[in-house]
Amino acid sequence: MVVSWSSRVYITRTMLEIDQDACLDCGGCVPLCPEEALFLSFNRLECDHNACTMCLICIQFCPVGALGESRAVEV
């Protein structure tokens, strides 16, 4: 089925972004997450984006600013 550009629906979702180069993998943000969306996997910080509610507590806590917001586009 051919869908014209103007009839497409795009949804933007704000998601947590982890700058893996800046992250110290200290895990200090993990216990602060009320939704338990952050976890360490093989000494690397990961986020369960389905559980994250973007409360921003982790962003405020990170001592090196490795956590931030990004926008994802879903079609």
C-alpha cells in the first residue's frame, strides 16, 4: 500500500540517552530510579526505555553529565 508523506503519523518520544563515553559506570543513579529502569549489565549502564518515565532524577544526579534526553521518532 502506498501512503503519501502527508498522511503519515509520526510520534516523538523523549527517551533517556546515556553517553557511554562519559559514563563512569559508577551505578550511583541505579538505586535512585523509582521505576528500576536503570541497571548495570556487564559493568555498563543500561536503561529499560519501556520502564523509564523520564522523571529526570538520574540526570540531575549524574556527576559527569552522562545522562540526557533525546527524541526518538516512531512511524
